[in-house]
Amino acid sequence: MRRHRAGDERAREILIERYLPLARSLASRYRGTLEPMDDLIQVASLGLVKAVDRWDPDRGLAFSTFAVPTIRGELRRYFRDLTWVVRPPRELAELSLCVERLRRLLSAALGSEPTTVELAAHLGRPAETVAEAVRAGQARWTSPLKSDAVEDASQSAFVEQAEARATLDGLLTSLDPQAREVLRLRFHDDLLQVQIAARVGRSQVEVSRIIRSSLETLSHLAAA
């Protein structure tokens, strides 16, 4: 696999071929939607190729651990882009998708659904604008994205939370150690910003900026 990092095209092809069954398996979880399986496999395969090209083994993350959220993200993006019943203005549509990505990240970090006010604070946007974006997001086609097996609501929620947690863990590696520590203290230990500032030796204003910029970075990376 390190030969792929050195630019060996054959090594790249071998890695893609080796993990194609994984891509097909993830695509099959969306069987039963209105989309043809061939299209879903193609989208998942594209996600696999992106994962191969972006993976850096020197960061210590196993390829499969990196590839799974990347492929799932490609599948979800595919459905996201096709599921608007009434397409809102572009700016509102983009904000709606940004709000949804941030909601998933904060849900994984907090263990609960963030409020509109919390979302607005992290995005630096008025709460009324974020609420409008949330309403716009509800005007989307919501064909059930699940496998043929019947899953109850609690299991589906657990799976979504686990996927979001895995995605968040992968994205956190892109932040510097202090930013990761600040987010851990805020969302895992539930400390106030003033308490975090005392822990990390920064001012409360600096801590606030670190939290906001870090969440913005995670949101942008989740959309990449």
C-alpha cells in the first residue's frame, strides 16, 4: 500500500480492486430506494477511488477505517443532491446542507440534537436564517435509505450516531492537538469556555474562536 503513496499506478489499481467488495456492500445497504443498484455501486466505487487517492497511511489510520465514511459520504451526497422536491434559492440550499452537516457533527460530539440557536451560534448566522434553512431542508424527498431488512427506529438512530461518530473521529485528525483538546473539553467534558480557557492557558475569546473555526473546518471537510 505504501507503493501507492510513491505513485505506483498498479498498486493504486490493486488497492481499488481489493476494496471493491466493500464499496458494493455499502451500496447494497441502500437497496430498496428508487435508485438502481448499478448507479449506487458506481457512486460507491467513486467514493472508493476518492478514498484511495486521499488516504495517507503515514497518519496511522487503517485504509478501511478511512474508506468507509468516505464511501458513505459519497452515497449520502448522491441522495442529497437528488432529493430536493422544490429546489430553494442556491444560497439557502447551500446553507441548509451546511446546517445538516453541522447538525450531524454536533450530534456526534454532544450525544444529543443541537438546537437552532446552537447551530446559529456555531455558524455565526442569525437564528432566523438557520431556522429558514432547516425548513428548506425539510422540503426534500425522503425515500428511506436503508436495506431490505426491517430496522426499528432505535437501531437506525444508533447506526446513524455510530456513523457520525466514526466520521467525526476521522475528521478530527485534521485539527491541531490543542483544537482537538478544546473540542473534547467542550463537547465531551461539557466544560464552559471560561473553564476551558483556564485548562489550556488561553483567553475565553481565543477559546471561542478555536471552537468556531474548528467546527467550520470540520463542516467543510465533511462536505469535501
